[in-house]
Amino acid sequence: MERYKVRITGGPTSMFMHADDVVGAGKLDLARKGAKSKGQKSVAGDDRSPVWSWKTYLYTDGEHVVVPTANLSKCLMEGGSQFTLKGKKTLKQATMSSLAWEEESLPLHLDAKRILTTSDIDAFDDRAEFEEHEARAKKMGFILDVRRASVGTSKHVRVRPKFPSGWWCEGTLLVLHPDLISQGTLQDLLNYCGPMVGIGDWRPSAPKKPGPHGKFTATVKKILARRGAAWPGEAGQGAARHGWARRGRARQGAV
């Protein structure tokens, strides 16, 4: 087993975040029904009503806004389908059997100095007008993107938190079978996944509505074990190198 420090840096396009928050969706539904029963303003199909709807689309760990490593693993799996081992077998299955993140989620950094916390998000006044939320978000370094989206035959207004190029996150990735995925292979896989697969809404690999967003670059740095020690579960034997190639490329052999 090998351990690598992986840093993901967003760019050159922005990333749209859209968490499938079951609890948040329930709160939204109750808020809209409550507003209607009280005769308060509530616009059906408009994420600006209530004003805090966009908060439910953020991934959080209770302390920070985060990038779930499950999303990154899916990204690696989709990219792995474009890399072949000897014969017709691809790296798709190997990314699931051989790669594992130590963390469940990675805190999102807006830039070199700022990390976005749930306290930052809670500071938005839920009684304010949406325009105030837009201005505050922009001042903090992200955007509340507002646009119409087709839902059946209707047009709904959707609001998504958008993080401009330059955001980053960092975590530890375990390679459980270095004989399948070497450091060079891992770097090449990430180099492909960043621009060709992406993460978030409107990414290049989105099944229904692909787009240019959610692209990233990545750096991989090996974490060395203490001298004379091995990682837990490691056999301590030298890793054989499997030949591989990205589909459409002539290059062979793990780096």
C-alpha cells in the first residue's frame, strides 16, 4: 500500500455545487408550505424563495463547506474507464478496488488563505433580500448563480453556489494495490479526469447536461513511511508494474 497527498485545484472554469440534501429539501418544502398558509410571499419553482434555498445545495461536514471524496472517487472511476490494462480490461474497476480516500470530505479553500466555514454561511441573514445574499457571497469570494432551467414544459429559476477558478482542497489517497496503479499512473489519471470528467453541475461528464464547468488540475506527492516501517496491511513486497494506456493513445507502460 502507498499513501499520496493529493491537491485538487479548480480551473480554468468555475465549479457549481449542488448537494442532494434530503434534510435540506425537507426544510425547504416545509418553509414554502408554511409561507403559503400564512399568506407570505413564496414563488413556486424559484430558488430565490425562500432566500436561503441555495444554502441547502452546499456540501458541508458541520464545520466547513467541503468537497466529498465520494464525488472525487466517482470522477476517478469515470476517468479510469478510458485507461486500459493489458487486454481489454480498463482501470474503472481498479479505481474502486485499489483507491481509497482517508477522509470522507475535504474542506474547500476559496484561495491561498481563505477556507469557507459553515459559520460564514450561517452569517447570511435569512430574512434579508436575495440581492443582499448575492452581494455578500461575492464579497466572500463565490457567486450565487441565477439562471432559468427547463423542468418539463416549465421554466424554473435555479440558484447554485458557484466557486471561481482557484478554489482548492487537499486529502490523502491510499493506493491499496500499487501493482495496478503506480504514482505515474495515478498522476496521469488525474491529469485526464481534471479537464475531461470534472466535478459538480454542468461538468464535461454530466450524464444529462454536460458543460465546461468543474474542471481541475491535480498534484500527487508520495507520503513516505517511517524508515523500517510499512503501512498497515502492506505485505512489504515489491510492486510489479502493469502495462496500461489511455484509450486512443499509443503510449504503453506504467510510469
